[in-house]
Amino acid sequence: MTHAEKAAALFREGYNCAQSVFLAFEDMYEIDHKTAVRLSSGFGAGMGLPNMKKYTDEMEVETHLGVGTKITMVVNI
């Protein structure tokens, strides 16, 4: 399984985007799994998306494996 495939699988398991990528590369550094999960939990939009969605009038998230994620938010003033 490639790192990209592993990251996608971890995301589907419920890890946020930053955790998924960080954990996919666990084989490349010496940090135990529990510490890696905690260390990466505050990065990325994984924790902030629910709040961002709450304060925008429109929000669209488009993700393509191997390409990236595009988040479009509209705030009507």
C-alpha cells in the first residue's frame, strides 16, 4: 500500500486530514502511534471545518486523491 493509499484509508477511518497524512508516513520516523495521533490532531482543517461551516453561508469541499483539497466558502455581507 502506498503512503497516499494509506492516508486515504486512515481518513475514511475517521482521522482528520493532517492525522491521515502524518500517520501514513509512520514508517519513516520514530514516534509511537498514540503520540503521532495526538501531535498531528491540531493541524489541518480537520478540527476547524465544523466551525467554519457554521459561520459561512455556503461551503463546498472538493477532494481528489493525489491532487489535493479545495475548500470554497461564501460569506454574504
